[in-house]
Amino acid sequence: MTTLVVHGGAGRWAVSEEKRQAVKRALEDAVREGLAAMLRGGAVDGVVAAVEYMEASGLFNAGYGSVYALDGRVYMDAGIMDGKTGRAGAVAAVEGVKSAVRLARAVMELTDHVILAGEGATLLAKRLGLTAPFYKFYSEEKNRQFSQVLEEARQGKWHFKRVLDFADTVGAVALDKDGNLAAATSTGGVWLKLPGRVGDSPLPGAGFWAENGVGAFSATGVGEVIILSTLSLRARDLLEQTGDIRAAVEKAVEYVTRRFGPDTAGLIGVDARGRFAFSYNTRAMARGWGKPGEVRAEL
Amino acid sequence: MTTLVVHGGAGRWAVSEEKRQAVKRALEDAVREGLAAMLRGGAVDGVVAAVEYMEASGLFNAGYGSVYALDGRVYMDAGIMDGKTGRAGAVAAVEGVKSAVRLARAVMELTDHVILAGEGATLLAKRLGLTAPFYKFYSEEKNRQFSQVLEEARQGKWHFKRVLDFADTVGAVALDKDGNLAAATSTGGVWLKLPGRVGDSPLPGAGFWAENGVGAFSATGVGEVIILSTLSLRARDLLEQTGDIRAAVEKAVEYVTRRFGPDTAGLIGVDARGRFAFSYNTRAMARGWGKPGEVRAEL
């Protein structure tokens, strides 16, 4: 029943066919990386490997592909939860780290804490050798997009919800052969965010949730909306009530749509038997899934 | 039906009689400040005024009374939620601010975001004239306690749960004459925390929750435990199911006790009719409550 599901963000995904194919390949490769890691280890290893692959690809708004804050710098959020232990780890508003999700895992496994933010998180990254040089987070394409959204903002045309015109957030959920569930999420946040802004991705219950015997979830969309909806925990509660992963994920996203309107959220989930589902109220959501020997992606 | 309830933290509260009386007076004064602010404004003004009073008093682990992190510095968390609008604001791991709860309110009212952490939050404080000189956060008494817990940690005798041997976190919930609910929480976190550690206090659903027509809640205790229990949202859901604020608050804390053991959490709540309740699984919880003309505190 080993299953791994990933998302590369809900949004408009108005990209070239070339980019679309590259994204689909990256999603499939992320699933393969995750499944391979699960064969060697467990669900936590699986979601970390899949998310780390997407962070490193530069194709998504996470890791090296992260968007720029208002000050032109790159601050990342990531979170992870181990359904077996019920523990979680997360980092928020962290700069210059190789893999925010690996740092989140270190918070979970090496500290008494759940969330580390800002300089403190960077300090831990330094001690663990998880830092990366700043240049890796900058590209000509992102520089151009930054200039464009900054100009739109100056003209008063920028709207916060337009964050989803661009790609947003990556995540993974997994069930391993021992029945352990895990979830992880990683993001660069939103274009032009205030430095230090924390979205849903590092918050258990909002951006992610994993609980053995129930399910695992990873969210994407407008962070503020997902925080105030506690989207992942909402889906978890619906799953416990209905036993239906599809209904749980769909109803959770419907709640967000009713309260905050469309173009705000997406969610992936897997239950304790390996059944999985996606839902989103945006035009599209990049996603992939697989079991050993069978991998697919859609966008 | 104007009602305001405050807490000054769950914990052991093994303090001198003199300190106990000072704390009770401060709780009563905080309630009076909050009620006065509610007469001029609304529930949000009430919880901010009450929490700000406790932050400024230096008697609690919040504001000027905040404990020190492992690096000997003071990092604060605070959050606020407006039950009328459903919006929330919070700051995490912020240094040198006059009132973390006022800064949290600024995040709610002046930005598109819910949470700002670290340097970014400090930057906003600077722009709003909300900074305070560092010396205000240091006292001989706290210096002595810091040396003591640091020494215990070096000898391997420090246990994370011992955070509640000391005072912990302040919070307020209120219902105003127009039926609006609000909740706020503010804290210095835990002794010897890693720099940048984020507790439950700035997380909607964990450290606080307010929702018109339902209720408002503020939590205290071991932050990591409260995050993983989403304590305030749990009480909110129980209140919606049972209509009984006392049962909701008690059952929510019982859940925490079952899952994480005693000496971990406390909670205050008020419902949409102004009925309120407290619950805690620690030895004591400092608390106060009042309506216009009637103010009380217990410890």
C-alpha cells in the first residue's frame, strides 16, 4: 500500500508547453525520489526526498525557485509531520538554506521545538551545514518577474490574490509499507510579501497534517486564507467523520471557497489505506502520485 | 453582556505571598483597563488594552517580563483575532518591541498578512514607533533565574516541561456590548528556548481564536503541546457542538492531558452570551475577569 502524492502548487499555471512538460517530469521524478527513499526508510524519508527534489529543481515556488519578498530577498517556510510520533517540525522566514524541508525535519528530530523562525532557523542551518549561497536563489526570469510585479504594485494594480497567477508551494504526503503516514510542505511564500511574513506552510493543521490511522495532508494557496481555515486539520476531521478521503479533501476546499472565494486553495491527501485525493479551487494544480512501479503527473 | 477575561499563565506559581498579591492586583487592573477600552471602543480594543497592561507590568512572562532564550536575548510572540471580521494578526520571535500585542494588531489591520516573524516584524515595529530599548527587558531577578536554569541545563537537570515552574504567557478574551468577540495572547516563550523558536501564542487556532456567534479563547502552557493540539480551535469546535463553554474548555484541556500528560496547558474562553470558563492541568493559573462594575482575580 506504499503511496506517495505530491503537489507543485495550485494556481493559474499559464505557462508554455515546454515549461508544462518540464514541470510534469519534475513531479514524476519527485515521486520516484520519494518512493525510492521510502523503500530504504519510511514515510518521513519519502516526503522529505520528494519535497527536497522539487525545492532543488528551481521549477516551483520553493527552494531555489522561491519568489522574492518586497525587499528583493528570499525567505522560505517549510513544515513536516510524522504521523507515527505525532511530532512536527517547521522553519519560517528562513534565508539561504539548501533545503527548507530538511531543516524543518532537523527541528522536529533534533530540538524540543516545533517551529523556528528567522535568524534562529538560519543559525541551526549553519550548524547543520544546510546553508546555500544566496546567488542560487536568483535567476534572470525571477528578476524580470520581480521588476514586473513591483511596477504593477507601484501603479496600484497588484492584488494580493494574484499571487496564484504564479506557481505556489510544493508538498508531499505518503503512506509507507508499515502504515506510517507523513506530510511535508515547502514554499517561498508570495511575491512582494513583507520580510518575515509567515504563511501556512510551516503551521501544523494549516499547511500540513499527518496522523497514523487517519491521514496526511499538504495544502497550497493563499497562506493567510489557509491559516484562518486551518485547512489540513479541517480535512483531517472530515476524513475521520466520513472515512472518505475524496469527500474530506473536497469539502475542506469547498469551505475555503465559500468563506474566501475561488482562486485561494488546493489540497492533497492520503488516507491510512493509501487512497488519495486532490482538490483545488484554482484554475489548475500541479500534482503527481505513485506506488512502486507506477508513477503519474498531471498539470 | 460586556465581559472580559484574562490569564497570566498556567504553571506552578510557587511565589511569595507578596508577589501573589501583586499579580492579583495586576490581573484586576488589566481587566479594568480592558473594560475601560471596551467602553470607548470594542472587543479588540479590550483584549489589546488588557494584554498590553500585563506586558508592561513586568510581572508576567510577556512584554518586559519575558524570559530569556538560550542566547540570553528576549524574543516575544503575540497574536490577536477579531471575531467580527475573522481576521487575525501575529508576530513571532520579535525583539525589542514595546508591546508585542499592539504590533500583532498592526499586522492584522495594516498588512495583508497574518503572521510576521523575526527581523521583518522588528522592521514593522520601527516604522510604527513601537520599539523599546533592550534594557527594559532585563532585570536582576531574571538574570539570576537565567544563570540558574543555564547551570541546571549544563548539569543535565533541565527538563523542557519545567518551563511551567515559572509563569507563562498572558492572554485575554472579550465580548463587547455589540456582541463582538476578540482574543489575544502574548508571551516571552520558554527559558532557554532556541533563538527564533515560535510557540503557540502567535498561531490562530493554537494559542487563540475568536469567532462572533461562537466564542473566544486564549491558551497558555507548553507551546509545542498546544500547537500539536490546536487547543483553541479544539475548544471552539467543542463549544459549537455542546453550546457549553465550561464543557468545551474543560474537554479541550482534558484532551491535552490525555495526549501529553499533566502540567502542559491552560485555557480561558468566553461564549457569544458572555459566559466564560477556565481550565488548566497545572497546579495553578493566574486569572481575572470582569464586567463593568465587577472585577475579580484568582491565583
